[in-house]
Amino acid sequence: MALAAVAAPRPTDSAQKAPFHLPRESTLPRGPEGDRIRRGLRLVMLTERELPGYVGNGLRCTSCHLQAGRVRYAAPWVGITGVLPEYRSRSGRMNTLEERINDCFERSMNGKPLPEDGVEMRSIVAYMSWLSQNVPKGRSVEGRGFKHITPRPTPDREQGARLYEARCARCHAHEGRGMKNPDGSYLIPALGGEQSFNIGAGMARLDTAAAFIRWNMPLLQGGTLTDQEAYDIADYFIHLPRPDFARKHEDWPKGGKPRDARY
Ligand code: HEC
Ligand code: HEC
């Protein structure tokens, strides 16, 4: 599956991080290991079609992890297999890569966890390992996560609604409903409603959503919103009606709740 290049300018960050080195396609092994990696790539790109029992909305992994985890500051997966397991305050303990992936299944995809030792999970991890091959173990890659905005602007939600109509609605439609293909799958993912991420997702948090859109949206025009506009628009769409997350009260059991937590 060929992936187009991203046109937008990207910010850069600190020097202690490992450089962002994508593997060459030619390093995809032949035989069963290569097949597993390709299957993993297919699962993250066509998640709702390939794993309908585990996905509860209209999203796919690559709706947020742009270009199948190959874009800096769009929560890339490059280097991820060398830094997990990792402690997370949301769960209050060490989390493996499989648990982290299942967090996104349950929250971002509003679905169910994949069996950790099943062939689908092993394929997704195989793809991420292949992506991570040029990053030294134990080091986060430059561009990991999102480029957070500091200082944080005070959001104006009404202004956000107006800006949304001007900058986002031609693709994501009125009230974030998204746009469907004739077969019912999503051409453009939803930002609100039952087909969107649930309230327990990272994208439902203001700082995270603003950081994502600041550098990635409108698609292929990342970097064209101001910090203030990113906060205004994010404050608007994260507060659109969306699914609840039943186990939300188990989050941050040992404290460390971020300022923008929704509950
Ligand atoms: C609605 C957007 C969204 C979707 C869809 C989504 N994720 Fe995520 N994902 C996030 C956010 C937000 C984070 C948190 C990034 C951070 O910590 O800065 C994240 C983090 C991750 C991480 C950890 C990254 C890191 O650097 O620690 C992995 C691995 C991951 N997601 C895998 C997946 C997989 C696999 C799927 C599909 C089953 C998926 N995600 C679907 C938004 C999403
Ligand atoms: C040119 C069409 C286009 C425009 C304009 C656009 N987006 Fe997107 N957006 C997309 C597509 C397509 C994706 C999914 C990325 C993929 O599948 O590669 C996406 C993904 C997203 C996501 C993550 C997935 C989800 O549904 O939660 C968010 C959040 C988002 N866009 C917000 C915005 C905001 C806010 C604006 C306006 C500032 C905007 N977008 C403008 C096309 C667009």
C-alpha cells in the first residue's frame, strides 16, 4: 500500500530524542514475517472493515495516527516498540504495547480490546516493530505524541464553532458528522456523535485535540491555524455529543490527572 507524502511543514523538538527515521519499503521481509507486517498495516488502515467486532465507531487507527503512524506530531508509531512497556498515570501502572493499543480500541475506537495473543494483535505489533527498526531501543523519537501548545490560550467555544464552519465543515460536515462513501464507510471521519471517539479518548481532551489539529488539520494544511484558533476549534468539537466511557472512574487511580481531563 503506497502512502503519499505530507506537504505540511513540521516543527522540530529537543536533541535528546532519537531522529525520526522511517524504514525503507524495501526492508519489508519476504515470507511469513513480511505477510504479518502487511496484515498489520491493513488492520490499522482499514480497522472498522477488518475488525468490525472490535470497533464501535466509524474511525480507523489511521484517522488519527496519520499515514499509518508515519507522521511526526500525529502520535507516530516509529520507535514505539523500543519505549513500551511504560508507566502511565492514567492507569497508575506499567502498560505494555498491547495494553496501550487496546486503550485506543476501547476509547478512540469506542470498541473492545483485541485478544493480546491473537494473530491480529501480533500483526499490528509486527508492523509497529518494523516501523521502529531504525530507532535505538529505550529512546523516544523526535516528533513522538503531539506538539503541545504553550502557553495555553483560553478557548472561545462560540468563535470555535464559527471557525469550524469556515475551516473544517467542508470535509467533516456540519456538527462533525463526517462524510460517508456510498458503501457506508467513512470517507472523512466524524468528530462528534455516536460514530466518533468516546469521552475517555485522548482526543476528547482539549490540550491533546488542539495540539493535534494545530499541526495536522485542515488535512494537508497543518500549521495554518494559530494557537488560539486551534484551542477555539478544539473546544468546540470535543464538546459535541459523543459516546460515554463506562470505566472512566477507574482512570488516574493514583492521581496525576491532567488539567484538561474530562471527568
Ligand atoms: C481518535 C483518535 C485516535 C484513534 C482513532 C486511535 N488513536 Fe491511538 N492514540 C491517540 C492519542 C490521542 C494518543 C496519545 C498520544 C500521546 O500520548 O501523546 C494515542 C496513542 C497511541 C499509542 C501510543 C503512542 C505513544 O507514543 O505512546 C499507540 C501504540 C496507539 N495509540 C495505537 C493505536 C491503534 C493501534 C489504533 C487503532 C486500533 C489507534 N491508536 C486509534 C488517538 C487515537
Ligand atoms: C480536506 C478535508 C479535511 C479538512 C478541511 C479537515 N480535515 Fe480533519 N481529517 C480529514 C481526514 C481525511 C481525516 C482522516 C485522516 C486519514 O484518514 O488519513 C481527518 C482527521 C481528523 C481528526 C482525527 C480523526 C477524528 O475523526 O477524530 C480530527 C480531530 C480532525 N480531522 C479535525 C479537523 C479539524 C478541527 C479541522 C478544521 C480545522 C479539519 N479536521 C479539517 C480531512 C479533513
